[in-house]
Amino acid sequence: EAKRVESAGFNRTQQGDAAPKLEMDYIEYSFARAHTYITAWSLKDAADKPVAFSRQALEALDPDFWETIDDAISAHIAAKAAEKKQTAGAQA
């Protein structure tokens, strides 16, 4: 899953004889991260019915709320990386 996220949102383009370019689609990358790291949620709609986790549900979120989720995913990834680094340092 992590490998899929690492490559999500990247598009390789080339025009004529020009060197290939790697372009980043940050929206695609964010949705791929969310799909990988969100394992469950309890979001409900206006009628208090559960909303199934999907890209469509994510796209329908208020942008500020989506940013909060994306920031939480970034913090989780950073914490896991720091934990891994600390564990690796303790084993050395």
C-alpha cells in the first residue's frame, strides 16, 4: 500500500524531443493517502445515517474539514517515521 501511495498522483509526460517531465497531482496523492491510511470512520450525513468511506464521500467534504483529515494523516505518517527511526537507532 505504501508503494502505491508513493507513486499516486505522479504523471510522466513528454513532448517531442524534450526530456520527460514528472508532474505531481497533489489532489490524487491526498486521496490515495486517505484511502490507504483511513481504516474506519464514523461520518454521518444530515439524516444521521452512516456515510460509506469512498472517494466521493471525501470529495464532498468541506475543504477545511478535508484539510484537517489530510493534516492528521501527515502527522500520523511523521509520527510513524519518527518511531521507526527511534527504534532503528535503539537497535544500532
